[in-house]
Amino acid sequence: MLVEKRSTETREIVEAAERLLAESAAPRKAARDVKKACEPPHSSKAARDVKKACEPPHSSCAARNGLGVLARRVACESHESATPLVRVRKFTLRLGAFTSLEDVSFDIAKGKVTALCGPRGCGIAAMLDALGCTLPGARTVDMGGLIELCGHDAYRTLGAERAREKVARVFFGGSFELQSVRNAIAFSIRQRGVHDDAAIAAEINRVLRSLDAERRLGDHLDCAVSSLPALERCLASIARALAKRPLALLVSDPATGLDQVDSFTMSQALQSVARKTECAVVVATSDPRFARICADEGVVFVQGRTVEAGPLPKLNSASADYWTRAFFEGRIV
């Protein structure tokens, strides 16, 4: 009986001890769980994976090959966007004994409309000829300085013929106006080696969309260019040049003969080309009103020299240069 009593007491003591151990273990387990949850990321595999994913690119071969290439591509794209398409530096042009341009310097950015503006006879027509590599024969021309296109000297490195492939000059009038709008644009497309009818039709649609001229020209594709109103004739000439997919589009006095409403429409068409094709649109004009509504950037010429260059709104309203203010105020023509 005594043994049984002692064994019963021992069992009760053991059970009580187990209960006490269990009660004390629960808080410790909860504390361990809380501690584990609060530990730094390296204490668990999942956290280590997160840390590994957040490490810099050099921490893994895949990151070097993937993110490194992406970083280089972004850097190259930002560099290209910051680099002007055309750089003119200390350019001088003499036609025989006459000095047409002297010490001219400015930049032309892609995706923007740049106005070469100034009073009549200031040299902007000659500058447009030089940019388009359409100057007269070499025996009568003496050039100094630099015209750089896509990082290459347009005359000495690329050569005039290769430079003309990258630049399109818009010519208004001429025998092409006897053709239909469709054939005039298709002629420039075929010069690029495209002869498939479906591809030509798609390219014509692309050109019209770039000009925002689907309605103005799209409904008259089979009409002769010469039969169209003045604005539509000008747009057809620009479309013909744009079909060559140039890097720079050169336009001389596009608002000549247009009323105020049509001039505004023309300015919007040129802005659309620059915005949708990333083409550099260069406009030569002696009309300060058209320059204001058309251009993002401006270069003011007086007597064959550049007197000021910069954002057109600043040139128009906040210039400190006498000749720039005089031009935009209409005091010199």
C-alpha cells in the first residue's frame, strides 16, 4: 500500500512538472517565433533570396549580362538624344568674291523644328543649301569651318552624295506637280528600292499620318498636284520629300502665299512631322510670325552671321540682342 501511495504521488509530481514545463515552453516558443520574425533578412533562405535579388548587377553573371546590357543601352540612348543631329561650327561660305556666310555656329536637334530666320538677304537660303549639300560647283565655292551630320563631316568624311541621302530638301513647284499625289510620293519611295504595291501604299499612308494630312491629301491621291489649293500643293511637296525617310527635312519659306489659317495648318503639319518621325525639321523663313508659331528652336541671321540661337520663345520675348528683338518686332525685314 505504501509503495502504491508513493508511486501515485510520484506520478502526480511528474504530471505537475510536465504541466509547468509545457506552460513555460509556450512563451519561449512564442518568443522564438517573434525573434525569428524580427531577425535580419540573412537569417532565412527566403530573405537571402530577396537580398540576392536586390544586390547590384555585378553580384551575378546573369545580372552582368542582362542589366548591364540594359544600362549600356539606356546610356547610349540618352547620349544620342543629347547629341545634336547637325552641328555647324565657324562655317564660312564664299561664292566667288562674295562672302555669303561668315563664322556661323549653331546646333540642330532631332525631333524638333528649328527656324533659320532673319531679314531678307541675311544668308538663310545659302545656309539651307549648305545643309542640304546642294551648293553650286566646287570651283566657285570656298568653304571653311565644319558642318557635321550624325557625328561625321558632311563634306570631307561623308561626301555630298552620301550626305544628301540623309537629308531631304523640299522644293515647291516643278514638273512633279503634273503627276498625281500618289505617283509623286510613290516616286520617292521607289528611289529607296521599295517596289511592292502594298508596301508603297502602306508607306504613303505613313507619310500622310506623319503630316496629319490624311484628309487633306488622302481624298485627292489621284488628283494632279497642280490642281490642288496652295496649302495642299505645299503639303504634297513635303510628303514627297518625307517619303525618302530623311534624318533632316529642309524647308524654305513654306508659308509663302498662304493666308493666316493655312499658315497655322502648315506649322502644325511640320510640328507633327518632327514629333512623329523624330526627324529634324529645318525651316528657313523671313516671316517672324510664322517662326513664332512653327519653331521650337531658332537661329537668327543678320548679314550672313548668326547673332543669336536658342529656344524660340526666349528669342521672341526675352532676347537681349538688338537685332533679334528688331526682327521679331518687325522693325527689320
